Amino acid sequence: CYCDFMWKEMRNCRVGGAETMRLPFDCPMDHVFDTPKWFENSLGVSIREPSFLQNYRLQPSVNGSIARVKIENPVNDVQVKELLKQYESAHIIEIDDAINAFCGFVDHDTNSRFLAETQALLHYRRTPFCMMEGSNNAPLFSQCCYPRKPGDKFFPCIDGFDAPKALPACPV
């Protein structure tokens, strides 16, 4: 993260008392995702904590069976199954660079559901970041984003994240 998140004003993207914190820092998941939505998705995809593969209780055979794959061109669901078939005995398949590797599902209804669900999961419209910079010396605990009443000083806000980009087009 290049900006901390707090319900009140921040200086240089840091909460009060953390002005010397180094940026960027490892973001908590709820800084960038609406985490409850990840448990409500309709695609049947479960999630695990980021450190899952480093857990000491994980059987050593799992981490000892990793297939590292580079996908050169965007592939659809049918093509990705065919491409990964040779790695079906691997416990873990690691995609070198997943950005622009997947171009969608062949089935129109499945693809529409996937696009709607990923848009909901990946675009987090949360309260904007409230910044001290540009506030015209607003007093601490002033309103964020807009004045309480005309003429009041306030802390300006910035939105944190854009909606995810569209999937690449599938090659014909």
C-alpha cells in the first residue's frame, strides 16, 4: 500500500502517530478488498489466508510438487484446461504472470456470471482516503471530503482504487 486507511484525516497517507512509517507497506486485505464479499461469491470459489502454503501443518509433499507455468497468450477456460492437463499430477500450479493470461469462458452465461462476480469482488468502493494535504489548514477532526456547512474547512479525499480492467480479447 502507498496509503494507509483510516476513518479520519491522514498526513502523507499515514495515520496520526505513524508519520515515519515506510511506504509502501504490506496491505491488510481489507484495505483493498471488501472481504465479506469474498465469502459470499456465487462461483463456489473459496479463499485461504495468504500464508496458507507456508503453514507448518501443510504436508511437505504439497510444496514439493509445484509446476511453474508461463502462459504466453490469453486463453479461455477450455484452452487453459488443455494447457494445464500435463501438470495434473502437481499439487500446486503456479502461473508466472496471471495478468492478461485468461480471456474468459466459452459459455456465454458462465462468462457473464464470472465478469459480474469478479467486478463485484475486485472493485472496492469504500470510504475515500481523507487527506490533510490540500485542506487549507483545517482543524483536526474536521469533516472529510466535503464541508459540514458552507464555508467550513474540510479534508479533501481521494478514491483508492479503479475498477479492474476488462479481460483481454480471446484470440480467434
